[in-house]
Amino acid sequence: MSSKIRVDAPLVILHGDEMAQVAFEKILETFVTSRLAIPLVEIDLSAENRLVTNGQVVIDAVEALKKHGVGVKNAGMTVNRTQLGELLAAHPELDTTRLHPLATKSPNGAIRKGIGGNITREDIEFRKLEVKKPAWIDRDIVVDTMEVGGIKDSFNELSRATGIVKLMFVGPSGDPVELHRREVKKGDPWLLATNDIDDVRAWAHRFFQRAIDEKRDIYLGLKDTVIAGYDGVMRAAIESIYEQEYRSRVEALGLAYHYELIDAQAARLVANPPERALWGVPDNTTGRKLYKLVEQLKLHGIPDRKAQVSISRMSAGGGDQYGSFNAPAEEDGILKVIVDGEEKHARHVRKGDPILLMSNDHQAIKDWVTQVFRDASRKQKEVYFGLKREYMEYDEVFSTVITDVRRELAEADTPPPSFMIMRPSSQLIKMITDPPRNALYPAQNLDGDIFSDISAALGGSLATASSIIESKDGTMLFEAPHGTAHDLYLTYLESDGKEAHFNSSALLFAVANALEALGEREENAALVDYAHRLKAALIDTVDAGIITGDLKGKTTDPAAETIVDMQGFLDAVASRL
């Protein structure tokens, strides 16, 4: 008779890329298939398979999750232009003119939108991790952002009608061309932002010259993989200027230049700051938040984290920047926004100017706020919303929804948790420099990405946090908040698999979370107990000082640490089961 625990309900497994996938396969083998008699619905979401199937596997993943209800997703690559070229060269049979966006873009947003899921990121409650905080007081780092353009100078409002938003362009020919259309309902927020590419170039010159004059290392952060037609256009213009006019001068002074996605870079700079740097964030709404955070860190530093930090990221509507239309203007002309046949706004653009049209769904916002309050009540958390209400009618709808949901809960005799609404910059500062005992920080999509990475890095590692995506209908997807660990994967390949340095804690915790949810749904006490024991084994392993290299020196007793590779760590966890 089999000693495996029997599980009747299927678990959806979404495979990914690179080192994370190597770890995922070993976790599934060690802790799932060898110990459970469980049906798995496995889907290959690797970058290559997304391309080869022209994005169909992303649709398959959404359908599988909606059908079965619980899944685990591994990290997947979001390919850049070079990687895309390499993949296309390996598959000459593909028709590049017919590639669906799902074939080449990150699948994360499509999956979250497809299942209507919002994200909660929480620290894994390791008891004996003690992160050595960087000495931030008086740190010589300056944040530089653009003062004009972008979302700060956007036109935004709440739709006064249910209908179609059209973005029209009128060029020198005088003939209107429809660039984009989307449905909106009455009360949905929408926003049009543009940046003058000449202003971006002028900022780049000032930015690089300032770094040279002040002899600072240079950091540039944008979200070009997700907002390629907006942030990507700015990155290309800025880096072209750097290569042509400043690289040789920067290198002659012994200074360094770094580009990284804004969320990963923000985490690196806050948790592992350089001695002297100029940090460029062209997106002015993000730039001002991070400028204020850095100035506070210079004054007060980073306090000890005595409590779990949770961040809820609004993503189910697929709205905001991540669900935007974004592209550069093809020629000089006029942009017009028409809602339900009525012209709402017009502005001039010039060739190359990046354009961003974004909106959100009022009902999706309400579902998210309800989920935030439900989660906070269940886990006794205080809630701190961040909204830019003083000049953003777009954000005002969130405030209205919060009031509506709170009233509905009160009428149903469900007391809502205590909450505050503050500016996003204040929300971020509170989360890092003045964290209360047990708080939940709800944030819109891009902010949530950035805040999550900062918080995770200050918690010790991106591998010491968990990520839960939950939809209104109860569909749940668990994942690790980290990426595919490209550098570690190259080392793994170069050593023929002998050097496997990867912290698999977050992936293992995600699997345990999924098994726990599955067990609760089918009232399988043995499976729930196994999931609890798996989490305990993971935490006990780290508490015993058995850790991977990324946590070296971060336990309460560094002298007693035992550094192991990925397989050694998984073996140590397994031995505690």
C-alpha cells in the first residue's frame, strides 16, 4: 500500500525559466511527486514555449487556473530585444509579423487579469534572520527626476459615460488616425500622459554632466520591459546620449554606469546602497516618491523590522501603466482623446514623443479594496493606502471606493479594519522607516512592484518572501517574488550543473501554500498537516543556520552558519520532514 498522501483535486503547475526552473523541478520531485499521490496539470510557460506557441500557453494557463482553482507559478523570463532576437534565430519557422503580444511579453499581467487576481506579498516569518541594515544616515546619494511631462502633467478624469475611449492622432495630412480604443464604464478612471522626447534628452545631458561634475556613480531606472513604448523609448534616448557623448568621460573618471528595472534597482539601492551615486528616475511620479524616501533615509536610516510587512498590489483589472497603450509618436501632430463620441482632451506631440494611455476598472478596484479589507481583518492588520488625490482625479476614485466598501461592510455588521489614506510617498516612507507592528500596504500596480522589491530586499532576500494572487471567485495562484536568477543560471551551465547556488525558500514556501489551500478546499487534513510541516521544516532549517550563500551573515548567529548549495538546502529541509 502506498505511503503517499492521496490528493484528489489537481494542482496547476506553471513552469518557468533558468535557475528558478532548475530549483522548481527539484522541489516538485522532492516534496510533491515523491510524497503525494496528486494529479498535476503542468504547463510550460518558459519564454521559448510562449514564443513557439504564439502565446497560446498563457491562455491555457489562465483556463487551467480558472478550472482547477489552485496553482503554483514559477518565475519566467521577460525577454529583451537581444534575447528575443536569439529565440527567433533559433526558430526561423516563426512568422514574426504574426506574433501575438503574449508570445513576447511578460505573462504575469495577462494571467492576473485573466483570473481577476490581485497580489499580496508577505515576509516569510523566519525567526532567526537578522539583516544587517546599511548605514544610510548622511549617505551621499541623490535622486534626480524630470520636473515636467509624464503622469505629473497628464490629463486624467473619471469617465462620465459608458462607451469607448479612442486615442486619435491627426498628423500633417489632416486625416485622423485611430491609434487605440478600449471600453470604459461610467466612473472608470483614465489618463493620457506624454513626454517631450527633447525634454528627455535635455534631462539626460544634465543628468550625465552632473554625475561627471560631482564624480558620482550613475544609476538609471525605468520599467522598459513592461512599458516598452513609453519607458523603453526614454531609455533608448537616454542611453544613446550616454554612449555617444558621456561613456568615455565617465569611464576615464573611474565611475560606473548601471541600468536596471526600476523595481529591482530601487531594492538594490535602498538595501545595498553605493557610497556616492546619482540615481536617475525619469518618471517623475516615481522619482518624487523615491527622492523623498532617500532624503528620509539620510536623516533617520532604516529601523529594525520587528513585524511582518505585507503589500497588496492592485493588478486584477490589468489597469494603470501595465495595461496601457504605450508607443512613440510616428510624426508631429495632435493627440485627441474621445470618450463615447465626445472629445475630452487634445495635445500636441512631436515625432518620437512617448505616449501613454491608461485606465482602470471601477469594479476591479472595488473587488481589490474588498479583498484588502478581508485580508486585513482575517490577519488583524492595519491598512495604509497610498493615493495621489491632490491633483489626480484618477486616484480619487480609489478613495471613493474605499469609503463605499467600508460603508457596505458596516451595514453587513462586518467591522472594517483600521485604515489610513496617505500620499504614496508617505506610504513608502512609513513602510520603510516607521513600520507599525502588523500592517498591510495596498498600492497600485507599478508602485506595488517597486515597494515589494524594496521591502523584500530589506527583509534579507527576495527569496524570503511569499506572493499570493487571489481572485474574487477564489482562484489562488502562489509564486515566489524573485526572478529567474540569470547570472546563477550561467554559472550552473558553465559548471555542468555542479554549481547550483540558488535560494529556493520562496519557491518552496509557495508550493507549501498551494498545498495548504488545496487541502483546505477538499477538507484533506493529512495534506493540510503536510503543508504545515513543510513550512515548519523550511523555517527550522534556516533557524538552525543552514542557509544558502545569499543569507550569509544575516542570521542572529553568523558563527554557527552552515553555507550550502541549493541541493544541500533542499536535502536539509527534507531531513526535517
